[in-house]
Amino acid sequence: MAKKDIFDEAIEAFGGIEQMFRDGDDFDRRHMLLYSRIIELIKERPNQWVALAEGDVWVFADSHAELLRCMDQQGLRRNNAVYEHLDPDPPILILAAGSL
């Protein structure tokens, strides 16, 4: 099978190029929405997992596995949701440019 055919099949599997761009834009919007509320969510639901799925459906659970089960039960797509663990005491990350 030619590379172009494989590429075309992959695009078609995602609903076409226009749908792929819409999905990406929607994912970005939901990502910004979740993180605009992250401090509030951590205060309200510490140590829980949150997903913001298509249609702006919020899902909360005590574990990642439970979160995925809840999403499956509601028929929500996992691959286009934004996930986060609401950790009130997250680890500190130190990022440095270059090598040590």
C-alpha cells in the first residue's frame, strides 16, 4: 500500500481533515477551560481525577481507572478528553535549559 493511501485512510478514520481541525480546536478550548478553573477545582475536589470531555461534560472520580469507567458508562470519547489529577500538593519541577 502506498504511503499516500495509508495517510488518506488515517485522515478518513478521524472523520476527514476538517473534523480533525475542529477536534483539535475543541480540545484546545477545553484544555484552557479546565486550567482556568484548576485552583478552584483543587480546592473543591482535592486528590480527585477530572476529565473534561466533548460537549463540556465534566467527570470526576477518585482514581484514574474509575474516571475511565465513568466515561465509558456515559459513552464519552476518551481520546479527545482533557484529564488532570487534582493534586493539592503537586511535586515541584525544576526545568533548566541545556545539560547539566
